[in-house]
Amino acid sequence: MDVVFHALANTARRDMLGRLADRELTVTELAAPLTMSLAAASKHIQVLERAGLVRRTVDGRRHVCRLDAAPLASASAWLHFYERHWEQRLDALEALFPPAPTPDEEDR
């Protein structure tokens, strides 16, 4: 799970994953919208591969990447465990403030 969170910690890698959620992309296509060299983008893809989030297939000189979201399940489960803690805290905070009046109530 540490490698998954490490992979998700970078904006460029999250951007790549978001675009891979739509369809398979080549390394060049993944690098195109980013302000970095192809070599730097390739290193980011390697981080995603080590985390198991990206699978790469090689077809001649084309390197095609696809998303493998399975490793996100353990990260999601870990975050979900703490969700109830934050819900309780937000509920307690909400209880401290009265609800804002609706537009109808303000006219009265």
C-alpha cells in the first residue's frame, strides 16, 4: 500500500492515471500534456508500474499503457476505515452551528 500512496502523491502521476481511466495511451500520449521531457514522464510511469497501477505492453517501438485499478482497492479500504472518524468530527462541528436561514425565512 505504501507504493500506491507514493505513486498517488504526485500530481503528474495522478493526471496520468485519470487519463488512463478513459482509455489506453502510449507513453508519448501520456507525456504530451505534461510540462516535462519524455524521459521524465517515463520515470513517472515506472513509479506507477511498480505500484501495480499501470501495465505496459510493447508493440515494436510503441509502449502502450493501461490502468490497473486493483491496487487502489486496498488504499480505498484503508481510507474508508477512517471515514467514520471524520464523519463523526464533521457531525460534531455541524452541531455547533445553527442552520442558515432559507431565503423564505429571511423575508419574514
